[in-house]
Amino acid sequence: MSRLFFGGITSNPVRPPLQKRSREAWTRLLDAGVELLAERGYEGFTISALCEASEVAPRFIYDRVDGKDDLFLAVYEHGLARVRLGQSELQREDRWHGLAAAPLVRGAIGEIGARFRENAPFLRAVVLLSSTVAEVANRGALYREEFEGQFVELLSRVTAEIRHAEPVAAVRYCFDTAFSAWVVRVAYGAEFSSLELDDEQFDRHLQELAVRYLLR
């Protein structure tokens, strides 16, 4: 039985490789795992498929982790690390310095969409899995909280121009609206909406919604 589905786990113990060649093989394995998860979902995420894709022996995997579910969580965190690389845009001072309130809001909302568009296959797999696996849902919630904190910090630059009695709460609402909209779009596809919009159009509407709500 899969401990991830039936027993629950709260950590993903990995015995990290020490030698350079082994570290390179481990990174190659994690990269292949992210791609495999994106292409086939959890059901297609198998030890044999990963061994074939990364050109490592099963023994190499079991030297690092105890089973498929620990490996899955290592791959999950590796995939999220990729997402976070792009997310660092929110903290780039040269990107945001001197921007007026409206373009700042549009840009911040656009960064939410960018993370989902750039990582759509991987995020689709983990979002769908989070509906049935508590550990994945919990980790996703922690990631979302981190992303929201960065978003709120960025928009704190224009708090004085936000036309609400509780400007921080309003900013959080905007984040929640945009983030949730992209979760649904990535998980279920653009056809889930009755609006015939491509990703760029969808993103622009969310940006305009945020600007009108926050700045009126």
C-alpha cells in the first residue's frame, strides 16, 4: 500500500548523495520526476518509468529514499523550487522601483499568472492530487501562504492609494481571487470557463479586476 495515500506522512526523508557523480544523478532523477509527473500524473509516476527516464538503477533510488511516496515528495519539492525561481520576480527591486500604483498592481497580478502558465503541467498534477491527498494539500497551502506574503509585501508600497478601510485585507482578497482563478484554470482547463479567453486575455482581465477593486 502507498503510505502517501493510506498512512499519511509529514516529511520526505532523503538520504542525500555525497559524491559529485551521485549528486548529478540525483538531480537528473528529480528533473525527470517533475517531467514524468507533469506528463502522466501520479498514476504514471513509477519507479521503473523514472529509472528509464533518468538512466539510473532502482538500487540508486532506494539508497536515497525508502519508497515511491518519499520519492514523490522529493520530486514535488524539487518542482516547487522551480516555481519559486520565477516567483522571486516579486522581490526584484529593479523591476518595481518607482512604479505607480496601477502598473504595480497589474504587474503583481501578472506574476501570479506567470507562475501558473510557466509550470502548468506540473501544477495541474499536484493540484488534482491535493484534492485527495492531505500531505500534498498541506504543502500546497504552505506554498500559497508564502506566495501571498510576498505579494502583500510588494503591494504595501502603495497602501496609501488603496481605497479600502482595510487595505491589507483587500490586497489579500485580490491575491486569493487571482490565485484561485488560476488554480481552477490550470487544473480543469480553459474550457471549464464559459468565457472564451486565452491565457493572456484571462490574465489581463484579472489585472484589470484587481486595479478597479483596489484603486477604484
